[in-house]
Amino acid sequence: MRHAYSGGPVPLEDSRVGGKAASVSWACVRESVDRLRRDVDGMAGVPVEEGGASFVAQDGWDPAQVKEVRDALDRVSRRIAGWADRAEERAEAVAAES
């Protein structure tokens, strides 16, 4: 279900802490990633001229601007990878206790 105003996920009751709140936030993260993919595809689809080849495929984009965005994406990627690592560590610890 989508929130009527933002289009985002409907907040769960009492979802300010814990797994419910994190799940709502994760849904927002996923939507942001999906939107980023669509935006990149959209930018790649901008032609040099009507009916022409992709502007960015032909001319590229400012390397400094690309680096800035790639660095930000890398930081986000490393951060969420750390969450997966932590979940795996916890699962291994629980399995070892069993």
C-alpha cells in the first residue's frame, strides 16, 4: 500500500523503533534505488539530437561530477554492506549456540 501524498510506503503503526521502523525505511531505500535506476536510464535516453544517439554515450559526462556521485554511492554501498555483514555474523552466532 502506498502513502496517498508521497507515494511512499504507508507508515506502520508504532513504527518509530525496531524492525517495523527499519522495514519502512528499507522500503524507502529500495524505492530510491529504483528511482535512481530509472533516472539514469532516462539520462542515457536523452539523444544528442532528435532520433540521434545517446548524448552521454557519445559525449560522456563531466568526470568530476561523475566521481562525486560514484563516491557517494560507494559510501552508501559500503554502509549497507556492513548491515548485511552484521546480520550474517548474528545468524552465525545463533547457529553456533544451537
